[in-house]
Amino acid sequence: MEIINTIIGVPLGYLMRLCWLLVRDYGVAIMIFTLLTKVIMFPISLLVQKNSIKMVKMKPQLEALRYQYIDDKDAYFDAQNALYKKEKYSPMAGIWPLLLQLPIILGLIDVVYKPLKHLLHIPADTVAALVERAAELSGTTVEALGSTAQLKVVELLSDPAFAGSFSSFDSGVINAVQGLRMDFLGINLAAVPNVARLDLLFLVPVLAGLTALLLCWIQNRINVLQIEQSKLSRWGMTIFMIAFSTYFAFIVPAGVGLYWAWGNLFAIAVMYLVNLIYDPKKYIDYKALEEMKREVAAERVVRRLNRKLARKDYRRFCRSDNPEHMKLMFYSEGSGYYKYFQNIIEAILRGSRLTIHYVTSDPNDAIFSMNEPRIIPYYVDETRLISLMMKVEADIVVMTTPDLEKYHIKRSKVRKDVEYIYVDHGCTSLNLTYRTGALDYFDTIFAVSPAQAEEVRALEELRGTKKKKIVECGYGLIDNMIAAYEASDKTPNEKPTILIAPSWQYDNLMDSCLDGLVEGLYGKGFRIVIRPHPQYVRRFPVRIKEILGKYEDRFSEDFAIETDFSSNVTVYTADLLITDWSAIAFEFSFATDKPTLFINTQMKVVNKAYKKIRIKPFDITARSRIGLAIEKEDVGRIDAVVRDLLSRQEEYKGEISSLKREYFYNLGSSGEVGAQYIIDRLTKKKKKKKAAVAAAASEEGERKTDAVCSSAGSADGNASR
């Protein structure tokens, strides 16, 4: 503390002395001192204003990043920091005034407590001697006087009864001290107010509190950051500031409390001035900001309702009688995942009397509107999902979510014999598109193809993990898409329809070469439909708005951007698909037998170590069999490439038809295969449980018989004796 008093107190002491020498009035000197500190700190106030404007300006972008990285907090913070760096925003800048205010307060306290040193510049040895005399006259010690020692000297020299006791000191020094008046409007600014004593000193804390109220009231109306806070936050801060200012003024000398009050008033003037220099309205798109606020508010209401629903369904799932009849459970990440289970579930309902317990993380999952009495749906939010999955007591759990046991979804901690079945939500390489070890903790894999089965076995050998059951199932989504396409209207399009449907990962077509594709095809006799990936729409709302705005003047029968994914009509009616590394290529080509044009953007690789097994991923090998791949640099000749592919449709039709027959297991009947496996497994488990119960009952019967016989034998023995 002494170091702080020396480093900060001494310079502030000179500043305070200058103010005092100008007016010879202690209270007015404090006012001037406060004004000067605000002037000195004004450049920082300007910097904070600019920084605050940047923060508010970035809010829509930050909200967009929150959606973009909704499932990856680490990536969100990295993107947030990158945005801060791009905008030159400093999260610390907002607290600089507070950080500077604290040492000023500490220095000012030292100035107030040591007027002989800071205001009168009396030599240190003389000050020490004066303090010793003051302690002697007060009947105490220098140590006992503590920080108030110099104030005690001023008090005694101002009292005629004690002034003569200092006659041995230099008269110039005595006159200087006696000329020091540390009062203002009758208030002794060297004294500390007392909450229990209603006197003039009491007015200083009251003034500090009232000026804090005025400051916060104005701040809530004109400060660029405070305006964006909720009413609760604004008034919460107001109450805190009033309470803190009042309390603070009660524990420091009244001079410091007066400085605080003046500081609040000058801060109001500073706010108006920085707003005049950097007007937030010139830099911030308040229209976009208000739209974002409305969306966030609406989302908050929905989240509140969803939490209520999740609590209710969680309790229903965990009720005590559930384990008795919960044999089979499906878990879905969202409404869009039912299509991967659909064929299996429908076959189970047809071929058994089983009840299916269906847990989803989507409150709007279509499962809730199916009204199938043998499907019991539950909505469980992310916060409850972790504990719910650990409490599972079903015999079988079926899910499309990889990375079991590695992240938030764990195997049951209640039952160790739960069988976890993985159903793929793609038809491509499990090795390339999933993280290392993503399937390690599953018991059974419903393989789409022999290639997937081969990968599973190779990965088990590479990683030394347990050998899983592989069910040669197939891919229900392709089965259904083929059937839907066969039943659809195949009237030829008046103009060839080109569907642009990329992935959402880094370097996707939407971000890397969409403009080149549009310019190369628009107005060339084609109908163009752009269908962004659902995750792209979800995670990049700002970018989607930019794209929609950019092309809105072209919207017509020949140009459309689809963000509604409830129908696959566009997929079935398109003549050609253009994509990057999206699995929609296989869904489109295998359903329609039409070719796909691939643009070689950066390859979508989740498992960076995919080459450790010597199996070339289907994602790579199939590209040349179902279509053609070109480099991004070749987009300039897209018109010619598209026309060439369209002219060779019949050629590709035979190749695609042949590939899908050799690639997929049980094409057209995958659901029945998967369902039969589940039914058989549950039947075996049921028989095993019955056998175990019967064996236990038999063992218990034998034990009771032995006990009866033993008792009878003992009775016969006693009788014979």
C-alpha cells in the first residue's frame, strides 16, 4: 500500500496542491481535481466508446456464430476471438476506466489523510515531529493515530487550546497548517461520516448516492452498451451503484465522498460528449439489431416452454414402472433423423407386439404427431440427456449418434447388458466421415454395405477393440427414395433443372464458388435451384440472408433458393445435381439413376487418420462412377460440363444402377432385416430372462425343501432320543 501511495499519491498530491493553490478552498479544489482527472482520462473514455460501439455492432454476428457453432463451444470461442481480432475489439477496454479509477481513489485517500505532506509540502522530519506532539497531546501513540495522524495535527493546531503547545516549531510551518481549512460549506472534509449520526457529514454519502442514481438513470438512456441491456440488468446495476456509492462514502473521509459525487456528475457530461463525437447511430445498424433482439426474445420464450416439456418427459421416462416394460428404445438427435429409423420401426410394428420408446432431442420432432399407440415419444433437452442415457434400462438402444461413451452420451450405468445398435445416417465411409473410435463402444452395427462392414472389421483390428456384431442391413433412406422416385411424376422438364446442393463444412460451394456457378448457368436455358444444407441454414443465418438478398432480383420460375427441406420433390425432378462432398450425391444418383457433377472443394475429412486402414473410402471411389468431378478453377466452363453430362444421362443410368445393386445390402428390404434382428434379439433376451427366473425359483424351491427335510430330520432325532 505504501508503494501505491508513493507512486500514485505523490503525483496526485501535486495535482491536488495545484488545485488548492488556485482557489484556496478545499471543497472547490476537490471539484477542480475531479474535473482534471476526467480530462486526463477522456481519451480512454473515447476509446471505450469506440469499443462499445464495436461490441453492439457485432451482436448480430455473434448471435450468428452462436448458431453456427451451436454444438461446439470451443469452435465458437475461437470464431468469437477471430471476430474480435478482425473488428479490433478489446473485451478488456470496458474495465480500463474502473482499473484507473481505483488507484486514483487510493491516491486521493492518501492525499486527504496526509495534507501536511501533499498540500503544504512540509518536510518529512517536521511532519514526524508534529505527529509525535499531536499523539502526546492526545494521550495516545503515533501508531494508534494511524492514517489520521496528520489530520490530528491540523485539528489540534486549529484549536486555540492546543495551538500554543506547538510553539517550539517553526512559525511558518504553524501558520501554514493553521491556514489550511479542510471544510466545505460547513462540512469537515477530513472527517469520516457516521451512519448513526445525522449531521452535515451525513449529506456527503446521500449526495454520492443521489448522483449515482442520476448517472445510472442517464446512462440507461444514452450509453451505447447500457441501452442494449435488459431492464432487469439496467436497474440491477443502478441499485448496486447507488448502494455501493452510498456505502463507500460512509467509510472514507468526506473529501473522497465529495470527489465521488463530483465524479458521477462529470461522468454524465463525458457520456454526452463522447456520444457527440462518436454517435452510435452512425456506426450501428439498429434495424438489424432490433430484428435480432426479437428473434432472441422469441427463442427465449420457446426455450422456456421446451424446458418445461423436457422436465415433464424426463420424469415420465424415469418413473419407477418404466423399466418393467421398456425393452426397446430409439434415440434421435432431431426430427430429421426419423427417416433413418422409419423402415425398421414400421417393420417392427408390423411384425411384433413390441412397444417402442422414442427419445428425441427435438421438441418439434414429427414423432409427436404420429399418433401411433405403440410408439411412446419423449422430448429430453441436452441438459437432461446425459443423466437420462446413464439411467437407461432397456434391453436394446438404437441410435444414429456416433461417439457413444466418448462425449456427452454414455452407456447405461444401471445395466451393463444393454445392447447398443448403431444405424448409419449416411451411406458412405464410416472411416472417413466419423471421428477416430466413433463406433468403438457400440455392440452392433447395422451396416449399409459390404464396404462398411469391411471398414468396421479393419478398424477393430487397428484399434484393438472388441469385435462387434455386424448386421447386413442396408440403407432404408435409399430404399424409400427409390420407391418415392418410382412413384413420382416423370414428365420431362421444359428446361433442364440443375440442383445445386452442397455440404455445410468449410470450403463448401455456398462460400467458395456459388457466384461462379450462378453466373455460368443463369440465362443459359436451365432452371436453377439452390438448396443449401439444412445445417448451413441453421448455422449461418447471416450468410443465408446475404445470399437471398444478393439474388432476390433473379427469383423466378428459372431461379430459386430453397430453405424448406420438408419435401424431396426438387431432388426427384432435377436432371442434374451439382455438389461438393455432400452425401446428397448418392441419395440423388441412387434414387434417380441420374449423374452428379462434383466440384472438388476441400475434401470433407473428419477422421484425419483415415488412411491407416488400406481401404479407399467409397466417398472417393464412387465419384467417377456416378458422375464427374472438376476443380473449382474449372467452374468458368460449367455450362459446357453440364451440357455434356446431360447428354450422357443414359450412359450413366446403367453404371449407377449397377453400382447401387453391388454396393447396398438388401436393397429394398433393409427395414425388414433390421427389424427381424431386433425382434429375434429381444425374444432371445426374454427367453433367457424367463429361464433365469425359472432357475432361480427352482433353486429357491430346492432350498426350502432341503430346509423342511432338515427340520423334519431334527424332529425325528429328538423323538428317538
